[in-house]
Amino acid sequence: MNWESKASTLANRVTDPDSRWLAPVARVPRHELIPKWWELDGSEQWVLRDGPSDPEAWAEAAYADRSLVTRVGTLHADHAESGDHPEGVPTSSATLPSLIVRMLRHGRLGAGLPILDLGTGAGGLTAYACHRLGDAHVTSVDVDPYLVSAAGERLASMGYHPKMVAADATEHVPGSYDRIVSTVALAPGPGLRPILDALATGGRIATTLARTSLIVTGWKHASGDVVGVIERDMAGFMLTRSGDNYPAPLVELFALAQEAEGESRTTGRYPVLDVANAWEIRSMLEVMAPGVEVGYATSGRERTTVLVHPDGSWARASAEWINPPEVHQSGPRKLWEVLERIRNRLNAEGALPLLGAQVRITPDGACHLSRGQWNASMGVQ
């Protein structure tokens, strides 16, 4: 495979001509990190792709600026056979190179500064960091021992020998780092404490917040607080996990919300929205109702959105195309009303107060946001 020309083309596409990340992207053989991966076929079924058996497709996939899913549920593509069709959601991937570069830029890395790559995945970020900074300064952590082992072996074959660690970062992060760049989404609260403890005073973290697309960057002060901003940039990453798979979604509550008559039945003000793909609105919904899960389906011109929450609240809104929806809601909080308040604010002010907001993360993992007279907190115990 003539990967060098393809990697160079990719580097020119995802970095600037004077970028310090151009050479790493151009010189890392990304295809070697992703010999197998999963793709959804036309029937929304996961299908295995084997790179060595189809070098042309392998090169096209590996040097395109896109993420490749490497693990679905508990089945890694490396361990799968043709004909396997795992069920569930992606649990690991090779992040698209342009997003890796953006996160590395947000991390403001520097020569000689110890960096933690939180969320090894296929090892792409680790490879780029090793190429530019030297592998002696790079540590990569993932909860999945196989991912750590496989990425470590593939990186070693390229001549990179960073420190590779299998650990649940929500429980313990070994070492101390001047820079932490996370390509998994971190949930405010107690699970954030070990990561904050691993960040040296004066150090900088770049991450996203769980169930949002908000990129948070900040510097650690002597008080232990991390103070920074929500960047005017957005990204979507998988949640951190502690076990071999993510906890089961609120299946029973989703099923109830799909069919049941709500305690209240009203007509919504706005058209049905695919909330998961309205990134800023979805992020604000998580800030206002942390832990909410969303679903969306279409049938012809009929569109339905379902919101559910661990406290037992649920909402369902259905309508034909952009007509006012019929809304059913039950539980201690009216989730559709929360969503409509967000959309009211967006319409009234032209923007939500998230991007550019100030952030203070306290040592207990609580995340406090503020912008002008608006403020909110997440992960407060």
C-alpha cells in the first residue's frame, strides 16, 4: 500500500501548511492501527470490514477524515469473524484525524511536558503525540486492557514506545501530567476526581462533558480548581465506561414512553426535533436535566422524539413533518417543557449561553458554568 501519499493528502486536508501537527498526520501509518473495523450496512446492521483482505478499501477508510468503529458492545473487530453482527452501541473507535488535531491544539502541548492521552482507542492521538513530542513524554490510558495492549504493539511496530496503562480513570489515574487530552466524554461528579488529581498544578486539560458536545479547557490552580472556558468549538465522544460495556439504556422507560398515555397531554409549540443531532440544544438539555437520554424515529412524514430520565420522567412528542406535535409527559419533571424553554431562549436571544461560557471545576468534580447573568452546575453532590 502506498500509504505515504494518502497520509500526506490527509494531513494537508486536516491541518494548515504551517501546523506542527502536519508532519505527525503525514507520517503516521494510520491503517496499521485499524486492521479491522465495523460499518453499518443499509439495514442498520453492523458488518465487519477486514483491511488486509481489501487493501484498496482499507486505504480509503484509514486515510479518510472519518471515525472508524472498532468495537461494538463487547466485540472488538479484531476478534470478530465474517458473518458476525454484534448488537449494541459502539464502545471504541479510531477518532477522525481532524478532531484529534483539534483536541491536541486545545491541549496546548509543549516540548518536555508530560501528556496523558485519556481514551487510547486505536492509538491515533498517542501516535501523533509521540511523533511530535517524543514517546518518553506520552502516557496513554484506556479502561480496556485489550485496546491498550493492541495499540501498544502497533505503536511499537512504528517505533513509538509510550507508556501504556490499562486503568479505569474514574477510579484511579496513575502519574501526574502537565497536559491531559481526553477523547472520551467525562461526567461531572465523583468520577472526575481521579482525573483532576492526576493533573499537575499549572497543568491544562482538554475534554468534552458527558452527553454534550461541549469542549472544556482549563488550567489547574493551586486551590485545586480547574478554571477555563467552554470553547467555541464542538465535538462528540463516547462516554467513559467502567465495565466491559456501557450500562443498559433505560429500555423499559423508553418502551413505556413510546406507547403510554402521559399524565399530561398538550400541544407543543415547536416542531419535533432530532435532539441528538441538534448539538447545542442537546448539550443545554444535559446541563438542565443531567442524565436525560433521547430517541428519535420517523415513519413516512411522521416524526417522534422521546426523552427519558433516570428519575422516571419521560416525554413523547409526535407530529407530521413540522406541524405542532402532540406531547405526552409523565414523571417528576416535564422534560418536553425543559426542551421548549431551551428553544424559547434560542429563538429569543439567537444563541444559547454555552459556547464561550466560563467554567470552574472544583476538586470534587462538580462543574460550574457561567456567562453573564446565567449560571448552572453539573455533578454537584
